[in-house]
Amino acid sequence: MVARLYQMGLYPGSIVEVLNNQGIGPITIRTLGIMLALGRGMADKILVEPLP
């Protein structure tokens, strides 16, 4: 899974903007100017913290 996230442009320290998280279906995010849709199983394994 880590290799797949790297291929999508998600690295430790990446800034991620959540575009859509309606509670069902995939979560849509933007990182490095690229929009991605992550399944909930994969998204649940990613740890994030809000920017100050």
C-alpha cells in the first residue's frame, strides 16, 4: 500500500486538501495539484494532522 500511495504522489509531509468526504463512497483529495479518489479502507490507514 505504501508503494501505491507514493505512486499517487502521497509522501510523508505532503499537504493534502480534502475535497469530498460525505461519509459513504471514496474520499476525494488534492495533493500537488492532483485530484485523487481514495477508497475508505486505504484512507483509514493514512494519518494526518491539520495545518496551524
